[in-house]
Amino acid sequence: MTTSATDDLWGEAGPGSRRILEAALTAFAARGYHGASTRDIAAAAGMSPAAVYAHHRTKEDLLYAISLAGHRSALTAVERALWEEVTPVGRVRALVHDYTAWHARHHLLARVVQYELGALAPDHRDEILRLRRRTEEVVLDEIAAGIASGAFRTEDPDGVALAVLSLGVDVSRWYAPGGQHTPVSLGRRYATLVLAMLGTDHRSATAG
Amino acid sequence: MTTSATDDLWGEAGPGSRRILEAALTAFAARGYHGASTRDIAAAAGMSPAAVYAHHRTKEDLLYAISLAGHRSALTAVERALWEEVTPVGRVRALVHDYTAWHARHHLLARVVQYELGALAPDHRDEILRLRRRTEEVVLDEIAAGIASGAFRTEDPDGVALAVLSLGVDVSRWYAPGGQHTPVSLGRRYATLVLAMLGTDHRSATAG
DNA sequence: CCTACCGATCGGTAGG
DNA sequence: CCTACCGATCGGTAGG
């Protein structure tokens, strides 16, 4: 359950390009892709309306870059959650914890990435959906492994996987920092609920 | 767990007004409030661009009418779920089942109602949020009642309530008719998962 | 990265 | 519920 604070979300993008991407992320999260104008974004980045196009080909390209970076970050978080865990209970607990916490910690990014897929060009959307499918498969695989080993006794592994992904994604809809929840507190709670769905007594595993 | 097929979603609205509301619902669900133009909506209703304003004051009024009807429908569904159930397990099962099934059955309406709140005028949004809070309280109350009676043994009733609402809402994000799920199959699965979260052996209760 | 600008589309209104 | 239309704003480009 490591937290990555040094991740470089925007890769090789220059400082001007980054400021625009950050502004676009905030604007898209607040008002949606269609509700945010390129002028909004440029102004929030402290630039002229046309500056957006010095760094990015189109408005849709901004959304594509954000969606790609966000889904890659989520997939990395999910893979990293498994690094130091060996038992089925430990692995699923870490997986649910980190996937949930990722959506809380990056709730603006997650919101754009999860709810604005429909505004992407078809080929861009397809690419993003392939990334998301990989994340889904990690969850399915870990649940299947726990069942095969006898650690879980659910009759509906697909339903639990669906619930894990659904609970995580939905966090980005309602989460607000400064409220009663933190990424870690929420991660712990959902991990416990999911282990209950899997027919595992969570108290038999060491708490993180 | 009754299904209401005779609900009148649009109340006293006339036939022209209804066609526009239906078209707006479809357009908002497909492209979002800001992504759907009043011309799109009018064309889908088979009318001229200006016809929208013969029936509705503004575009935001369309969203408000849809949001109000949708949240009232969801609240009614949740209250109706409890009518014939007396045991805590039966009541929570029916509640989760019907709340989940509502979001699948009315997935386009639910999507607009749950994800376009930000586009509402502040006073309209406040009114809608009050309706949603009533739905949330029904869930919280039923879980609390089951704990008080000794039927549930969870340590995190608020977390389970959050999960119930979150799982239900998120159905409207990904659900598509004609897929592997139906409103009823999904309702059953989620009800079972939630009873597991509550520390109840679901097989001890009679299946619906 | 800016100034200046383009054609298209937007929500909404006048008048019937 | 239609035709005709308005001012504002949109995504994007030219030229530097």
C-alpha cells in the first residue's frame, strides 16, 4: 500500500504545456468537457486564449492527454498495490485500498478520466478503454486467485469485482477534501467491506 | 419489491412538453447538459428550434424538471420497496434490490439526475439535494434498525450505507440494456453483496 | 506565446 | 408551435 508522491503525471510536457493541462483538468472536472471553454482554460493558466493551441492541437487533445495520464496512473497504482503482498487477503485488501484511495486523492483527475470518456474521439476512447480493461483484469485475477486458493468463498466473484471497481470510480463523483473522509480512511473501510463480500473474516488478517 | 410501470414521470405536462422532455433526457444522457443544444433537443422532438421555449422557460428549466422527476421517482421506488417487508434482512434486501434496479431500468434518467447536478441553478440544485438526502436517510435508517434488532453485525453502518448508495448510482454510469445484466439480476447480486457486508448470512433469508 | 480575427453555433426572443 | 433573427460565445487560425 505505497503512496506515490513523485509520479510525473504529464511526462515530457514543458512548463507551459503543463500549466494548460492542469488548468484544463480543473476546468473539465468543475464544469465538464463541453462546459469548459478553451478561453476558461487559457485564463486559468494565465495566458491568452490562443496560447492553448501553441501547445495542444485541439481541445479534444487536452482531454485525451489527461485521460491517458489518468488511466495510466490508476493502473500503476493498482499494480503497485500488489508488490509487497503475498496472501490473497493482503493482496485484495491492498488493491481495494489503493484503488479507492487513488480515486479520492486524485478526485478531480479521476472525475474527468471516468466521466468524460464520451467526449473523446472514437480511436482515443478505444485506447483509453483498453487501459481501463487492464485495471479491471487485475481485480478479476486477484479475486479468482483467492477463490482458487480457498481464501475466499463467494458465489459471485464477478459481482464482487464489479462492486470493487464501481465503488472506487464513484468516489470521484462525491469525494471532497476537508470532509469526514480521507483517501486512507475510505480505502480502509471499502477494503473491509469487500473482504466481507468475499466471505473472509477481515479480523483474521493483520491491519495495515 | 414491486415494479412500477404506471408511474407518470412528467406529471401534468402536455404532449408537446413531454416530447421535449423525453428528447432532452436522451440528449443530456448522451452528451451531457452542456454538450446537448436546444436545437438537438427540438429536432429530436420533431419541432422547430424555438418550440422548446413555447413549453419551457430556459434550457436549465428542462434539466430542473428532469432532475426533479427523476429524484422523486427514485425516492418513491425506495419507499415502495419497504411496503411489504417486515424483517430487517427482507427490508434491506428489497431496498438495495429496488434502488439498484431503478438505476438500471432508468439508466438514462438516472445518469442525468446524478451527474448533471452541477449544471443546475443553485436554488434548484439545493432542492434536488434535499430530495436525495431523504433517499439516503431511508438507507441509513434501515441499516440502523437492523443493527438495533441484532440482525446485522457490521462495525461500519455508515460505510455500508455509503456503499449501497454508491453502487446504485454508479450503475447508471455503465449499465446498457442488452448486455449480460438485467435490472433484476443486478439488484439480486448487489442485495446479496450488501447483506454480506452487514454480516448476515443471506441464505438464511427467503429469496425473492 | 500574443494580437487580431474568422465562421459556426449557441441560448433565447419578437411577432405572429 | 413556426419563421426570422439577435448578441454572445465558441473552437480554431493567420501572422508574427
